[in-house]
Amino acid sequence: MKKYILFGAACLALLIIFVFASSNYKKQQVKKLGFMAQENASIFVREHSQTLGSDDAKVYLVEFMDPACETCAAFSPIVKQIMAANPGKIKLVIRYAPFHQGADYFVKILEAAKKQGKYWETLNVMYRSQQYWASHHNPQPQKIWQFLPRAGLDLEKIQNDMNDPAIAKLIEQDIADAKTLNVRKTPGYFVNGKPLQSFGVQQLQELVQSAIRENYPNN
């Protein structure tokens, strides 16, 4: 009987520790991403999400993108210009919404490239060569491979790593989050949790600047 009591007490103690650790982690996430409600934080930023910018940034620019999306390619340098104009204040978070037919193929390549530390180089190559392999009328995904060496990739390793089931799962998660957030087109932007209601370069700049003024009032 004493053993059962001890066992029960140990289980209860472990449960309390788990609940405390989980609660503390969520609080840390909320503190870091204070613009989002506790229960919604992970919808915007998942553990697997690729990011660019300072961890101390108070403005989070979340982009749901598709590597085969022409507008995503066109806005990529614009986003970087906005970040460069506000050093240290913006963190870009990449989420996937591969709405074009077969676009998950390119997402898998990107995630495999991440394992080689070549994520941004690969995305840049994809955008620059997009017209050759992502034609909406005649998409030819296999043509991407002739451009990938420009990113300094081990192609054989990419071909193996892109089939990791974990990558398929994270794509499913991002698509589910995009659906929850009502993202229907790419790129879909959120700045500190606020969606870009009216799409355009000026509108995106204004949304970002509004968040910067709110979070950096003395700068």
C-alpha cells in the first residue's frame, strides 16, 4: 500500500512539474511575442519556422509564402529593404502556403537545404529562376535542379533529405495554420498578429511602420 502511495505521489509531482514547465514556456513565448494571445502564439510562429532578423526584435513580420508564387518573388527584395531600413527592429518569419500545384516539392527542397545551412541562398536561387520551372501553364519542377548548384548545395543530400516525413508534417501544419488565419493567397502577411488587409507595397510598409512606432516610441 505504501508503494502505491509513493508511486501516486511521484506521478502527481511529475504532473505538477510538467504543468509548471509548460506554463512557464508559454509565458516566455508570450513575453517574447507579446502581440499575440497566449493560445494563438503558435499559429503565427511554429518551432520549425525559418526566421531572419534579431531575436530581440519587437516587430514580427510573418509571411505565408509559396516558392512558386511570382508575387512572393517580387516582394522578397521589398521585405528585405523594409528590414534594412529598420535594423534590429523586425524579425521575418517564413510560413508555407504552397497553393500552386506541386509547390510542396519546392518547399521540401528548401527545408532540406536548411539542413545544409543554405536556406536563404536556396530561396534566392528559386526566386531568381522561378520563370523557368514554375510556369502556371506548363510547370516543370525538375528544371529547378539545374539552378540549385548556384546555392552551393550537395544535391544528392538534398534528394535524400527532402523525403523526410517530418518535412511533410510541417507543411501540413503550416497549411492548417494558413487556413485558420484565413490566408487564401500568397504572400499573406501579418505584422505583430495584424493581417495586411489591403495588399500592396505601401500598405505593407505602413503596417510595419505602425508596429514600429507602437513598439519603439522613443526612436
